[in-house]
Amino acid sequence: MSGRSPRESLPEELAQVPDDPARGQPVLARIPEPWRARVTGRRIRRWLDATRANARHNSTQAPDAVALNFFPMRPQGGAPISEIVRELRMRIAYTPSEDEPTMAWDGDTWFSPRSARRLPSNAINGRCLDISKSRVHEAWQLVSGRSLAVDPLTATGTLVEKPEENGRHGGRLVQGPLSKPRRGLVYERFIDTSNAGYVTQTRPVLIGSTIVVAYEKWRRREDTFYGTLLSLVREPDALYGAEEQRLLVALAREMNVDYGEFDVIRDPASGLIEVVDVNRTPSRPWRLPPGSGVNDGLWKRQAEAFRELLLRPRGF
């Protein structure tokens, strides 16, 4: 035992975080999904924003620069993949092709069969067609031998109830057993990661068969399922042991993830990690300290790993 108090073990950067966890957040941010997306016209708004940002990016690239084709959606200008493309000096295009690198890019939970049929056989993430919570539970069970998934009709105590679909942010705590589970939701054993009023999780970035970097993410305990107060760049070895990293890479293979990020929590009782979400279209980490992306070589490191992924035998 180190003898340090829980508060002494918190990252010092938390002291710089505003007292109001909603400060800097849009007023509409707490409207639950899917209503927030509908109220804000998010899908068409993001398509327009991405189209403009990608056009600006392409205007800075050589006419003969290699293109990375995204389909069926378009990447946001601030997304990590856009930073990677910028570092690699590639153009952004939208036509799936066997002759050029193509990336399956769809923020929905299930890749539509119609869109999947248009992908070339060598598309990056082209076989990652299902990132539902149930699929993550199943895949993590296969590679690690354990799962957080529970039957809410029989499980007792505090449970996590959250949407099956990706990006809904509708998690909450309930007491099991339930008389009737809600449709479209999944249920997990609750793991309390709280420390001096905060909760934490980690997010490894996987490219190919490599964990390139990871984020340590902090929230207030009362906002367990909402927002992020602070994201810190960490070395994978600082967060995960060798066997844990092997499991994370094995999960990527099982989920057919060539590029993506996982949400990982560590059970204080057992010391074991558990994967609770898989994202194949990751967004920029919320509230990185100023200069983190540049000073930590965050995008360059990911770009180099992505370059290796492009050079992998895929028919390009």
C-alpha cells in the first residue's frame, strides 16, 4: 500500500477543471438520445460540417496526393482520423475503390447491408458491421472468458442500464432484479470506479494490431454517464499489463476492428479490466489539456501506425 489518500492519487490536471461540469457544454447537451439528434438536425448538420472541412483540407493537398475514401459517411474535421489524414498528406474522397484505400465510416451501430455491399473487399473496418453492446459483450466473453452482461430478471443489486445502440448516451443505474426489462436496452453488472468524487475509465486507440496510445478519462461521480471533465494522454504500458494488451488486440480481431477505440474500466475489487464499448468512428477526446495533441505527438504516432496499416497486404 502506498499510504496515499484517494484525493492525492488524482491527476493534478483535475484541479484546473471548472467547478461546473456543464460549463462549455451546449445547452441541448442533456437532452436524451435519440431526441437530441432529431431536435438539432445532427445528421445533416454533421454532413455539411464534414463536407466543408474536408474541402478545406483537400485544398491544401497536392492534386496527385493519394486519396483515402470514406463511405458511407464523411469524417468530421476535428476527428482523430482527419488529423491522421492531415499528417499523412492524403486527400479525403468518398468513392469506394479497390484501387485506392477505402475506409468503412459509419457512426451507426449496424452497418447497413446496402452500404456494405458497396465496400471493396480490402476496406479498412470493412468487416466490422456490428458494434452493438450485445456484440461487444459476446466478443469480450469469447476473448477474455468474462462479461459484464447480466439477466436483469434475476440479477440483484445495482445494475447499469444502457442503450443497445452506439452513441445514445442514455445510461443509468437501476436496482435488480427488474420485473420487466426495457426494450432496446442492455444490462450490466455495475463496477464502481469512483475515487474522491470522480469516476474514471480508459480508452485505448487500436490501429492494426497495435495499441498506439490510450486516454485516461475522468468524470464527476454524479455524472457517471454524462460528458468528460478531463482526458489525459497515457502510454499503453502505464494503463495495461502485457496480457491485458493481448486481450484488447484479440478483441479488435474478434470485432474485425482495423481502426478504433475501446471504452475500458478496471474493477477495483478484482483488478481486472472490462471492455464496455467499441467505437469504429472515434471522436476527438473531450477536454485534452491545451497542446496535448501536438506536444505528445498524439496525431503523428497514430499517423505512423495508420501508414503501416495502409501498407499491410490489402490489395492497394
